[in-house]
Amino acid sequence: MSEVPICSIAISSEIPADEIEYLETSLQMNGITVQKSTTRVVGADDVVFIATVLGGVVAAIDLIERGIKLAQVIKNWRKELRSKGIEPKGRLEHPKRPPLDLSKATDEEIEEWLSRK
């Protein structure tokens, strides 16, 4: 069964490596399949994760559930970074909608962006 992308998460290379690893681990612990993209979107050193769900009949329901979990993980990660004095530089991307800047977006904007189909 193939996987359907939810979105890409592009994280600036300015974010410490352990914080990027923490995000990746948090996503996986919440059942979100992620893989590092071999292509870079912004700069040569940026890290890009592709968040996916399994395709098929259950995909529509799973997509909504995973979008909610993904929003929560990202919100928690941003909060954790900010508590350490680190600005969460990165963005969410999807081919059918404008990118969302993680350093400027509110929690509500992240939830709304990830709830769109």
C-alpha cells in the first residue's frame, strides 16, 4: 500500500541538531510516518521531513487524525524551543496551499492549515 503525503516540514539548519531530532522522534512517537527528503527546499543545509499516512480507504479518516496529532507535536515543539530561547525557524509546505511560516504562525493557524484537505 502506498503512502500519501500530509505535508513537508522544512526546518532551518540554524535549529540545533538535537532539537530537530527531538521533533522527528516526537512525530514518530505519535504515529506520524516521517522520512527525510533527499531534496532540499530552502537552503542546502535545511532539513526537510515528509509526513505521510497510508493510502487507501482509511486514508481520509487517518489523514484528519494525523493532521491533528501533527499540529499538536509542532505546537509543543515550538513551545519547547521558545522556552530555551530558540526561534522555531521553518515552515509547513504542501503543493496545494501556500507555505506556513512556523516562526510567525499562531497555534490556531497551524491547526487550520493542517486541517485543510
